Amino acid sequence: MSPSKNWLNQIKGEVRHDELLSKHTSLRVGGPADLFIIPRDRKDLQTLFKHRGDTPLFILGEGTNLIMSDQGFRGIVISIQDQFKSIEPPVFFKNAKGEEGAVVTVGAAAKMSYLVKYLAKYSLTGMENLVGIPGSLGGALIMNAGADGTEIGEVVRSVTRVNAQGDLEILKKDDLKFEYRKTTFPTEGGIIVEAELELKKGEHAKIQEIIDSHLSRRRNKQPLTMPNSGSVFKNPEGDAAGRLIEEAGLKGYSVGDAGVSIKHANFIVNKGAARASEVIEVIEHVKATVKQKTGIELETEVIIVGER
């Protein structure tokens, strides 16, 4: 893969060759990317999409919810960072019923945990259940991230993205289809740069109580001190993947340095120098064992990227 030199020279941000992706994923696995680009602004993104041709491309946010192959990625990895983390002050309004709310414009690279706490300062309710979700807003929007009966799609007003042709477009909520752990866009490809979120005014004390409760539960029940990708499997309807895995006796099951967390069975942790191949082997064993014992076929929530 060798984009023209002139094409790369138009990028004002960073362009790195053979960058190890293990440095950029929460699970700390992954081989090198041919090109690793940190765009400076939207214009960089537009240039990239207009000129990349058929070069494979992957968009990397905070590096959660994914497993990067040991062989890396034969193409371009885009990493949106500080330039896309801005959160604008809320614009308050009252609807026809006299109810107060606000619209907040947020960059796609903003961390979910920080965003939820920021909104709480203004007593804005609607996202407090999502405080424990790792990663960035952009990633949360792509997968319609959710927790405890709340999904990010519920508060979306619009999404601004650079589409696959390199054009900037604004998509309204009605243009998007939000499903369980999936968001469908009118066309494939492109990259989210920001979103407008619409939230209601609530009681600050109640919002903060919910946030504190979620964070406490997360600290007690999730393996936050070890590298992990977040929840590995989607919850089957009416059940919990973690419960099924635990009842199958798989807590602590390991291949090399990759293992099912003893703290929460729906997490796979890197105990030292795990390889992506070991993580995938653990995933396949868990799926097969749960299917054999319960008849339920678990579906992965994490994305596996690159050559196996």
C-alpha cells in the first residue's frame, strides 16, 4: 500500500509509518499499521477521504471495544485525538410544554466518561447511565452504546460527518437508524466529527447520585486495573452474557496471557503480553462452551480488525 507522496503531503497532521497499534488500544494488542494518521482538522479528513482511493481504512477512537490483529492493518488507520474533543457550552431552551432542556455540541473524540460528568454540572439528564462506558463519543455513536436501559441514540439530535467521498454532511436523527449496539447511516463509510445532543433539565443531586452509583459499581465489578476491551459479548435477549459465561465455569479460563476476568466474566483481560490470537482463541472457546451448555450462541460486541 503506497499512497502518492503528494497525497500525504497535503495532510497537516501527523503521518506515521508502521505504527504499533498495541500502543493505541485498551487491550494492548495489535501489530503495525501501514499508515497511522492523526488529522489536525476536518480539512485533513476531507483530503484523506477524497484521495485514499481503494486503500483500506479503519477509524480508531479511544481503542476500546476492538481487537487489533497481531499482523496489524494493511492500510490507513485514522486516529482522531485532541483536535476533536471540544464540548461547547449548552444552549438552553424551553419546549412548547414549558419544559427546559439544552442542546450540546460535542466533538467525536470526547471521552464518554468526561462528557457525562460535564453534562451533570449543568443538571442535564439523559446520559448519566452511560458514565461507565469506555471510549469516545464517536465510537459510542457508531455502536449505539448503551447501559441500564439507556442508549446514546436517544439523545442524538444530529451528527456531522465527513462522508466516504470527502464531503461534510449533517445528518438529522431521522436520517439514522438506532438498533441494539448498532447504528445504520444512510451511506457507508466516512467519519463522525461531532454531534448535537439534546437533553432535558433534571435535578443535579439525583443525576450525581446515579453517576456515583454507576462508577462505584464499575470499580467493584469490572477489571479496571487490567488492560481490557470492555464487554466482549452482547447480552442475549432477557439474559446477561456475563452470567452465562460464569455459570459455564469459564471465569479465569486463559490462553497464554489472555483470560476471562475473574471479576466479570464478560471481560477478557491482558495479563501481561497477550497476543490478539490468544484473545480470539479465548473468545471462540467461550462461545463454543456456552453454546454446548446452554444452546445459546453468544454474539461478540467487540470488533476484530485486520488479518488473522
